[in-house]
Amino acid sequence: MLTQIINGKIFTPQGWLDEGSVLMRDNKILEVTNCDLALIGANLIDAKGMYIVPGFVCMHAHGGGGHDFTECTEEAFRTAVKAHQKHGATSIFPTLSSSPFSEIRKAVSICEKLMKEKDSPVLGLHVEGPYLNPKMAGGQFSGKVKNPDKEEYTSLLDETNCIKRWDSSPELPGALEFAGYLRSKGIVAAISHTEAEYDGIKAAYEAGYTHAAHFYNAMPGFHKRREYKYEGTVESVYLTDGMTIELIADGIHLPSTILRLAYKLKGVSHTCLVTDALAYAAAEGVEITDPNVIIEDGVCKMADRSSLAGSIATMDVLVRTMVKAGIPLGDAINMVSETPARIMGVDDRKGTLQKDKDADLLVLDRDLNIRAAWAMGNLIEGTNTLF
């Protein structure tokens, strides 16, 4: 069936189109045109002057809707994915935090099943750890981290193609070889929970680490040791031109000044926004059962308040936070759509409103709330407040 969305401000790769329409049939965008005349036989949808933008690509979220992907059950995966879809994540890479390889294999099996389903929003698995620096891993990963084990990761990656990103601390023994192996498999290698300084980051980038997870968080900046000063991981990543970054733009993990600085120095094409969300994101009414964490000030903290444990943000929150920080709306939209799609290697079909790309699109009102959302041409349940 042909669907035509008219009377909206359309965000295209060339900028905003004030008058026009988006045509979609089945699961593809048929055309983005400057003509808004209603087509005979089309299912006509009036955007009522609101924004029409690409669906968001969620590349780092640990759970939602009361479930965590580490539960490694189909119910947990489906519930969390559905929760984020309602907030604009038309594509998602479920994130598995540090886990035993027996659990990673369970998650792989579930992810493979979901990826095979028609028009699935699940594009692959993101694994964070267990190869993380214990000094930087934080309380939530206590006792769950170790050095890279070549036999362990090669045997797993020889069994599956569903893992699309893997995060590690590059300073660990064997971590550079690990990155090289990931690169040979076409998997995005990201630095995470690291204290590497410039030489270490340079070596990491050359080995294959092209992305920095939750930039600024779980990594040091400029610091002193005795009487001498040293660049931190943050400055080292800034100096590594080709390395991309992600920001937890929930308004809590990073202040607006740092969001603007990262945007200014790395630019839209090298910066994406992530939720790093835990199970309590989009989980209204769900009680906290983990005694190690609390929800306070709009974020998830360790129960002793020693550190942040993760966010409870959704993708739409990230856009609103960046706009409030003074970032142009179009750039904020790119950082949750086109840029993550390119980083994850799915920009041939995701991330922009263009002919022949997947029919993933959103209608946002002037307060940047989701009013309607389509994933692969299908209206997402619970998002149809537009009509």
C-alpha cells in the first residue's frame, strides 16, 4: 500500500524541506519530493506542520521496559526493543554488558533469531566487555572483567555473524590483537572503560579501535602525576582525527558545556548520541529489584552513590537535550540517525530519508516529542498520537 505523508517540515540529507511529501510503499521509501499534492489511492497522513525525520539508530542500550539484555531471554529482548521503539529507535543494536561467554552465546542465539524475522528492528549485537580494565570498569562490572582471550573470542566469532560491535580497554594485554581480529571480521571495535593516554590511543586506533564508547565517561581527562601533567584519554581521542565518539546526552552524564565542546571539536560526522540505557528506561511503573542501584535525579546510580551506573534515557530525550544545549536541530537529528548508521555500517539502508532506503521515519512535534513512528513502513504501536 502506498502511504503519503504531507504538510510537514522534512529533514533530508540536503537540509530541511518546508513543502513536500514522503512516499513509502511496503518497507521502503518510494520518494522524498517537493510536491505535496495528494496522490490518488494513497493513504494520506497530515503531519500538521510538524517535523518529519529519519528513524533513530540506537547503537548502545543495555535494556528498557523493565528488562536487561543480559537476562538472555527472548522476552527480555523483545520487551526492551519495543520500549525503545516507542521513543523513536526504529533500529537497534542490543548491548550486552560484561558477561560470561556462556551468556554471550545465549544472547547471540536470541539475536540471530530476531534478526531473521521480517522487517526486524534488530540489526546485530553489541558486546561491551568482559575485556575491560578493572580499575575503570566501575562497580557494575566488579568481578566480571578480564584480559582478552584469543581462543575464546575467535571460537565465538567463527560461529556467528550477528556481533556488529565489541568494546574493550585497549591497554589490556592482547587488546590490540583483539581489535585487529575484529577489524578482519568487519566488526566495529570501540575503546571503553579505559585510562589509555595518547600513545596508547594512537596504537589502539592503528590496531582497529575506531570508536570511543560513552565519551568522557569511564575515562580520564587531563591530569597530573606528581609534578608533571599528562593528556588523558579524552584529549587523546580529540587528537585522533578518524576516531568517532558517542555521547550519553541525557543531560546528567555530561553537562551542556561538554556536549557543545565535543560537538565543536569532533563535528556531526564523527559524533553520535547514545542512551547507554538500563532496564529502567521507558519502564514506567516497574519497581527496581537490583539492590546495587537506585534511580535518582533522572539517572541510575550505584546504591552508595559512588558513581553513575547508566542512564534511563530514550533516544528522543537525547535530541531534546542537545537542542536545549544550543545544538541545531538538524545536527542533533543527524547524530541519532545518519552518523550512527554510518558508524555501524548500515547507512546503505538506514539513517536518512532517501529514495530506496528503509521506511524508518518519525513525526516530531515542536517540543520534539514522538507523535508517530514507522519502522520498515509499519506504524509502531503506541506512537499514533498524530491521527
